[in-house]
Amino acid sequence: MTDSRGLRLLRDARQLVSDSWCHGADARDVSGSAVEPWDEDAASWSLLGAMVAVLEREASLGGELPLHELGAALYALAALIETDSLVEWNDDPRQTQENVLAVLDRAAATYVAPAAVVELSLN
């Protein structure tokens, strides 16, 4: 499903990492100093930083990402990453930008859109 916001999260995070990847911080400015991922001065992003930057942008434009969509995106990543921490995985000294991009590509390719959530009233 190409309209899924969870899938868009993965693809947009991939674009940020493709532009410039970093480790040791969620995001860095052009001088290499750590900044918040959503900072307008951010010029490179870790895997987690890229996802946070996209989530912040989406929240400011169209509302927060529904939890089931976020969960589906994280589930797709969890199936590919052998650690409980995106930060640890990204910051492993053996990690490369190409590996991060490949994981995001595979997560997007295997992404399964969540079933529609039915809201029940307790009244």
C-alpha cells in the first residue's frame, strides 16, 4: 500500500540518510556538531534521527503518525536489525551508510500495512 504513512516514514527517513548519514548523534549540522534531528541546521542523520526528523515534520504538517502505522514501520525494521536499540545498531563502528540504506530499503520492501483500526466507544 503506497499511501501508508508508515511506509512513507521509512522512505522519507531513507532519503535523509541518503543525503547524509551520521553516527554518535541523532543528527549533526554541517560543522559536525550534534543537533536535534528536527533542527533546521541538521545536515546529516542517524537511522533513529532520520525517523524522528520525519515524524516531527509529519506532526507539524498533518498530525502525528498513528501508532499502528509507526508500529508497522518499526516492526519491519525489527525483523532486519539484530538489536533492541536503533542507536546501538547505527553507532556500531562497523556500520556504514550503505548498510543503513539497505536496511531501510528492505524494511520498505517487506512493510506490511496495518489493518484498519476500529475505534470502539466505551459508552
